[in-house]
Amino acid sequence: MTTELAFIAALRALAGTPEARGLMDDAAVLEIGGEKLVLTLDTMVESVHFLPDDPPEDIAWKLVAVNASDVSAKGAEPLGCLYSHALGEESWDESFVAGLAAACAHFRMPLLGGDTVRMPEGAPRSFSLTALGRAHGPVPSRGGAQPGDRVWVSGTIGDSGLGLAALTGRGADGEAAEWLAARYRRPSPDTPLGPALAPWVTAMMDVSDGLLIDGQRMAEASGIAMTMSADSVPLSDAFREIAGDELAARLAAMTAGDDYCLLFTAPPEHTARIRETAAGLGCEVNAIGRISAGTGLSLVHKGVSVPLPDDLGYRH
Amino acid sequence: MTTELAFIAALRALAGTPEARGLMDDAAVLEIGGEKLVLTLDTMVESVHFLPDDPPEDIAWKLVAVNASDVSAKGAEPLGCLYSHALGEESWDESFVAGLAAACAHFRMPLLGGDTVRMPEGAPRSFSLTALGRAHGPVPSRGGAQPGDRVWVSGTIGDSGLGLAALTGRGADGEAAEWLAARYRRPSPDTPLGPALAPWVTAMMDVSDGLLIDGQRMAEASGIAMTMSADSVPLSDAFREIAGDELAARLAAMTAGDDYCLLFTAPPEHTARIRETAAGLGCEVNAIGRISAGTGLSLVHKGVSVPLPDDLGYRH
């Protein structure tokens, strides 16, 4: 893992333009003809980011969804995508394209171009997708949180992690488990929410690796201290039904990742506007913490300070 | 191969927007704030597009060069790139980044963002790069050649193919062979030439798979007939020194690929302007054929019709 961090440091030295945001943010931002173009790239590798027997439709869906989530978190509306396809077995590829078509339609992210390559026999396949979005207003970074801000999250946290557990036989059966498994297989970020919230936030990113680790990253990038209240973290009915809502379950939710919710900060005076904006789009948002002067992430539960778990989420 | 064509046909059905150019062109074109953004994506896979023992600096250079070539052929100036890196052995990755830095500087294509992934143990690695360019004028497609146009090519043809033969022990040794090998390892398309020529051409693309096969693709996309004169095809001194300049050598050059030269068509009245534009940039351009009504590609040598070789270049 140290190797990867060293490598990324070497790349950062290379990415010297302001548009690259020092490769510290989730997306690059380019000004073109007075408009702001947001660009993001994600790669998914067989046996690393998905399993060989995962349904190909779902792999394709997720490839589009994770990039659409990044575009939304930067306050941008999707413009389109380019993707690189590693050819495989014919019917598998057909199913993959069906999933890609469904996701491109759902997220309003038309396919603009790409490349197809043939892998050597037996090699794990990988798929890269570059998504483009256009921001009409400000493009929030991870690094803008200010002392006094509230910390917010959209949607519910932990569904995907519990869904994966259900799929891999480590969790429960039944209707709630199926609902959670679908949340894992086909993440559906509320992509219109990002651009709608962007004018009112000081920092914004999507939660992909875990609420705690992503919160820690936002705190670090902003140079402030963030406190999250575990008891304020929104859980779905299905999550509560299976895992309950005690602290242990909440910590599991906050470190599971694959949520593709928005984590953002905003001054308290924007609270009513933020609630109205989300309600107008049929989305849930919840205030889950505070920003203060200082550094690092800390956690409280029902008003009492609790230690951070050793593992805050997925590190890479 | 049929599978790949069928797959691309399925993708084309998905790419319904005009910006995608039906995935038939080398790049997508997006209008943003009154400017034209050109987007292209290329993936290079170990043991398919490069060999495991190729120098990592050269692999990285080529990844940038082939995309810079596509951007130039669409009349655009480079804006930047995003790329996906498959992590490997530490010193290999460091050398790769050094090559990437050199190429990004050479082609004025700053790194804006990307992704790094860890592959499963022993898996061949793949690298995807998305390049962005901005066109201030027209964005030539493959499909605009008109009867009466001249067919032009920039640079010299066949160097890279002969360089690969030298590297793999199938060719000659010596200074000329080394020069050709460097042309294979570090293709250096004259990227300022594309945007400079764009206002005067009817169709333009880069020669990547072989002059003959790319010429046939341009003829097909334009719905016209193209005739190339083998004896007019420009060969480098090094190429002539090793392979001579008889028809067989010329046919080898015209089917070798990896040239990253510009193939373009223009009305005869622009001949002087095209020569001046190229000379002003220190580039060589040569008229090598004619467009007429009809279909398909045909070949003449010293005024005499010659049959096309069975294999016109690299098909994928």
C-alpha cells in the first residue's frame, strides 16, 4: 500500500496544473469557453473490484454509477462518457452492454466513445470509464470545510456493505436482505442532488470507501477538525431490521463503503435551504456532525465521545 | 474478430448522440460554451499492445503519443489527459511515470487526473488514457473526402514497422536500424500540424494501423474511391538504406502501421497553402493520391495499376 501512495505522490509532482487539483480531489476541473468541465476516471478490475461470477449487467451499471456519483459530487450535470472494454465471452459482453445501456440512460450519461481491447487468454479483465460533466455553478472540492459548518450526508449509509454480506452468505436472507443486495449490485446515487446543493456547500465529495475514512479525508484536505455523531447517521429500515441500530451496527455502516451518497459541509444558515433543495428532489439529507478549528476526525454517540475504529474504511 | 465487430455494432446502437459520431471516428466531439472539445481514449494491454520486457518509459510515452496523435488529427490542440495505471513492481512504475512525464511535457498534454488499480497477482497489466483537446476551427472527420481531392500524408511511412523488425531481430543492425527502432519506441507525431491543416482539409485521420487499411477506412467513411500511388509514398533515408524503395518495400511500409502520421484529403486549390502550412512548422507533407467518384481503395505504382496486398494492415 505504501508503494501505491509513493506512486501517487510521483504522479502528483507531474500534475502541476491547477485543473488537476493536485490529483487530491475526486475530479479534474477544466474551464472551457466560460464553462466548467468536470472529468473523472474509474477503473474496475476482475477479482479486485468485482467477482468473475458477478452479473455483467451489474458490473457495467456500477462502472457508470460510480463515475456519475463523482460528477454529481462536484456539482456537475453529466455530459457523457468514454469507456474501454476488455473483450470476453460473447454473451457476457452482450449482457455487459445491456447493463451499460441501462445505466447510461438512467444517469443521463450518453456513451461518446471509447476503445475495445482483447486481453491475453485467461487474463482478468478491466474496464475504465471516463465521465464528463458540466458545472453551471461552483465546483466544490474536498478542501473547503470551515469551522462552524454542519456536516451532512445524503441517503442512507451501510446498505451496500450489508447487501454484500448477504450476497456472500455472511448475512441474512429475506426481503430486507434482497433489498440491501440490490443496493450493492446497482448503486443509484441521486445525481441531481449534487448540482442542486453545490451553491450552498463549502466542501463536497461522495462516500465510496466508507463514511469515516472519507470524512477523515475531507477533514485533512480542509485543514479542520470534523466531529460526527454516530447516532445521527441515517440507516435504512432494511438495515435496522437486519443489523439493528446500536453503536456496533452504526460503526459497521460507517466503515463499509460503496454508499455513493454525498458527504458535504455548509454553514448553519443554509440549513433550511439545504433541506428544501433535497426535499424538492425527493432526497433525504441529514446533519451528522460539526466542523471546528483543529485537525482530524472524532466520533460521538449520544453525546458521548467514542474511539474511532482501527479500520475507517477501504484504503487504497 | 467477428465478435469484436459485433460488439462494436452493439455499442454503436448505444451511442446515439451526434457527439459520439456513431463511434465511427477517432474521437468524440462535444460543444461546450461555443468551443469544440475533442475526446479520445486508448488502452494498451501487456502482451497485446506492448511486450512485458519493453522499456516502461517507452510504453508510457507511446500511450500519450497515440492519443496526442488522435487529438491532432481532429484539428485540436491538447488540453490534458486522465489515465488509469495498473500498479506493478515499484521501479517499473517509477520508470513508467518518468516516461509519462516526458511525453506529457513533449506533447503539451498535462496530467489532469486518473485512477490507480492493483491487478491480481501475475495478471497482464493495462493502461488507459483519455486525452482532451480543444479545436478552434473545424473538426475534420474521416468521412469528408470529395471527388477531385488530393490525398496527402505527413512525415514518412514504414519507419516504425522496420524499427520493430530491427528490435525483434528480424531486421538489420547499425545506425539506420537504431534510428528506425527509436521511431517505433517513441513515436513523435507532429501534433501542431493537425490543427494548422484542419481549415484546409475535407477529411483527416492519423495512420495507426497501416496507410492502406486506414486509407480504405477513409474511403469507406467518405463514400468515395481513393487511389494511392505507391511510388509517391514518402520513405525515410534510413528506411531506404535498409529496405530499398522498390514496390515490395513500399507495400511493406504501407501496411506496417504505428506511423502516427496524418492522412488527409483536400481540394487541389489548397495545395500551395498546405505546403506552406507544413513548411512553416518544419513538417513534410506529400500528395500521394486522388479521390474520385466510386468506392474502395486502389493502388498504382509508376502509373501502372497494381493489386492490393491481401493484408492491408492491422485489423481489430
